[in-house]
Amino acid sequence: MSRAHALIPLTEQEGQVRDLLLELGLTHLTHAVFPNEGRLIVVDFFLSDRRMVLECWKTIGRRGVALGWMERNAAFIDVKFKRLKGAYPNIRCVALAEAPREETATLARVLGELLVHADGLAFSIDDLRSAILRVGGAS
């Protein structure tokens, strides 16, 4: 696994996720790269001790427009999760999708239908904390 992508600056949301991981005392790599069938899959975070990848995305777009954008990203991320699980069968995948102007129930329904390869789905940093602990179990 390459670490070259670790030099890419973090987004504000990724900084919040990093802070949560540090608070939880979890070892992690940012922008970890996984070789896969002659290509590279870059993930936002890899928690090596838990064999878990985290992908996160956020929009503050207006209701409706935000949902469409979240939906497109969820489809893309599910492809990443599917490929990772095919190449690394024991890996667990968790997604953080934040769209504060959308109702959480709507996000859960729409994104849940798309993220079929996700082991956990969160809609806020607090939800992510629970999802990591639930999916990852004790370290």
C-alpha cells in the first residue's frame, strides 16, 4: 500500500474525522492507496488494526440538489467498496455522508439502497463514532 497520497491536504470534514480517530486512539492512514487489478483505489482513511476503510463526503447544498449529489457520490463509493472487498475479503467499509439540509431518514433510505457493500453508514461525526465502534468491535 502506497503512502504518497497521505501528503494530500485534508478537507475540513476529513480533519474532523482524523480528530475523532485520534480521540478514539485508533491508528490510521489518511488517503491510503490499495492496488487493485492494475489500478489504485484511494480511500480517505484506513484503520489497519481494524482492517477498516472510511470514506466521507459532505455537501451544504440546498435540499433536493444535495440529495442528488450525495446519491452520485454514494454510487461511486459503493464501487470502491465492492472492489476493495473483492481484492481484500476481510476488509470492512464505513461511509460518512453529511448533508445537513437533507432529512436523515431520506439520506438513510436513498444512500442505504446504493451503499450495499458498506458495513456501516453514518450521517454525522457522532454517528461515525458509533459506526466505527459497532463495525470494528474491540481493538
